[in-house]
Amino acid sequence: MAAPGQGKVNPLRLAALSLFATSLIIAAMNTQITSRMRHGLAALFILFAVGINVSTAGERISHAARKMHKVIFQVSDGDPRKWNLALINAKNVQAELGKDNVAIEIVAYGPAIDMLRIESEVEPRVDEAIRNGVKVVACENTMHGLHLTSADMLPHIHYTRTGVVYLMEKQEQGYAYIRP
């Protein structure tokens, strides 16, 4: 049985490795085999063993990619560079894990709300993120304080009454929290 966090070794691979190791030992004991041949057999054994480890590591990576991940990004600065960083991070996470393997949300409150207004300078990138499955959420408390309505905001965004509480709830649901 594999240790926690490690891939399982295929029983057929293990049997083949055992058979190979046994033949290597028998061959090494034979005095007719030259030193060069012993080194060659040892090298083959090492390559075979490393191949099994690489193979099981690949299985672990592919399993990690199949796991459903959840991440929420907080953006509370009105700086377009922060928004671009959050959007780039979201895109990179999707590229690394696969769009279908990760739920990504970006919650905006405070000065960051301005970047979700119609015709903001990050509008094209926000729209692209939404098209790619990123859920963008605006804080209604901030909007109310700035006298904004959904008519002032980008289409297809979502709303929550309180951005900070929304973040807390998502963390309680197992979302990883990122603040770029």
C-alpha cells in the first residue's frame, strides 16, 4: 500500500520489477559476466525503477488535476493592476488545473467596485474571465454606499449583500483564499 500522498504502484509493475531485480542478481553472481555487463545491468535496473517512480508521480499529478478545486480571489483595491493580477491568476489556475476542475470566484468590494462598472478599463478582461467560467461577485453594500445599481455595472456579474461575509462563507465551504 502506498504511503499517504503517494500513488499506488501497479502490481504488474511491481512483479516485473521483482523479476528484473532477481535476474540482475543471478546475472551478477555469474562469474562469466564482465564488469561492464554488470554495470549495464545495474543501469537498466535503475532506469526501470526510476521509470516506475516517474510513472506513479504522473498518476499523482493527473489525480490532482481531476480533483475539484475551489478558489476565491478578493479584490478590494481600485487599482486596475490588482484587477489584472487577479484575472491573470484566475486564468493561470484554469490553465494549470483545467477549467472543469476548478471553481473560481472573484469577489469585489470597496474601491474595487469601480472596476466592475460599465466601461471600466478592465471590462474586456472581466468579460473574458466570465466567459471562461469565473464567477465575479460585487458587494451590494459598497454599491449602495456609492449610489450604484446593477444598471451601472457590467452585465453577467453576480451580487452579494456583504462581500466580507461572502468571503468568510466561501472559506468555510473549503475555498482557498487568495488576495493578489
